[in-house]
Amino acid sequence: MLVLSLFGCLDPFPTDRHDLVDLRIVGMRRGEAGALDAYVWEGPEAWSAIAPERVWGGDAVCVEAGCTLTAGRDAILTVTGNDGSEEGVLETDAEAGSPILTGHSIAVDGDVATVRVDVPDAERVRWMAPAGTIEELDATSTTFTAPGDGVWPVVALWLDGHGGAGWATIDVPVGVVGFRLAVGTRLLGADATTGGLITTATVEASDDLAGVMLVDVASDDGGVLDPVCGDGAAGWDPNSLVERRCGRDELIGKRVRVSPSVYP
């Protein structure tokens, strides 16, 4: 059993903490109105067929809509996936906040990328990836050496030193030919693009690390779509898949609404 505390050390993993290759609670946070959230990784891909089960305990208060935690209390998260189970403890105090990402940059030179995040309220940033090599440079940046051409997810986890945390999965393109749809910090393969700011598309399985691409891309006509795991006020969030809030099996074939830009 792994006990992970965001108030203290994040190093007690069976592999190097930079390497996302096993079942792991990457981070936990208490967000707006005390809402609890977590980033869970499992296996070598940026997706799981079925999302690992999450059970919040300790001082967490859970209802059908989700779980919350009062400042100064502790929550225990148990996740169970194909690789077994892990447990993490989120400890917060009255000073804990929710540091926000205000910007990021990627500079690629050959197979080496320098990735930087701007999180003004963070005390430290730690970096992880499922492949390649991470070499942290300073408090906010890292180099990532890719193992080959492709779009590689690099994860930044930032901590405020009081139990507050945040994270982002930043897709790094190396030797990529053709366009992608950029949704936030993610780059998704697609069969087309549109001139509209809001797009609808069907989620299809892909054989790359992301595990999904968008097909039948069309300008949004404002029609009603069936609810999909990962939907929010701004549309479908592809981070719901990599953070294991959703499983790929429940997304394939579903129509989603996104607000992308075109890369490059």
C-alpha cells in the first residue's frame, strides 16, 4: 500500500517519480467549495479501458454529486485498477489554496523539448511522463527528451506547501507531421478541422499514446448531445481520460463538443 501525502513528500514510488508506468495517485486537491479531485495514472498508456475505482474516506463528505473536504481536515483516497490498489492521504491546512496555471510554453529542438509553466502561487512544480527522460531545470521548467516522434504527454504537478495542488497534462509534439486540434494543453488527432470556434466530433480509438482521436469533425450547430463522461460547462474535457476520471470504453463512438484551436 502506498501512502501519499501532498503535505509532505511525493517520492515513495516503486519506480522513479518522474516515470508514469504504474498505478499511481499523481496528485490530489481540494478545489472550489472544498470539492475533491485527483489525478490517477495507470499503466503505460495515457488512458485506461475502464477507469480505476475511486473511494474517498477520512474526513471527506460524499454525496451523489461528489465529495468535499473542509479546510484543515484530511481525506483518504483509495483507487483500485487493473494493477492493484493504491491509497493516498490529502492533508490540508487553513492556508491551502488552488494554484492556477496562467500560461505555459514549449520549445522543441530535435527530440528535446523545454517545457515551462507559469503558476504564480505554487511553491514547487514536479514533472512526470510515461516515456522519455525528464530533467527538471528549476522551479517551473523541465527538459523532456522524447523516445521518438509523436505527441508525448508531460505532466506538471504543482504544490503550494499547505496541501493545495494543481496539475496539467501538456502534450509535447516531436517530429509530428500534419495538424492536430489543440484543446487546452492537449493535442488530439483529427480527420478534419472547421472554421468555427466550437466543434462537435466523434471520439474514435487510435493507436497512439493518447488512445483517442476526433473524427467526423463539424461546426457546432447547437444541437443537444447525449451526456458523455468528462462533459463540463465548457464541453468535453480530454483530460478526463488521461486523469482516469473516465475510461476509454465508455467514450468510443460518442459525440462530443470541444472548443479547439488548430496546431500548428
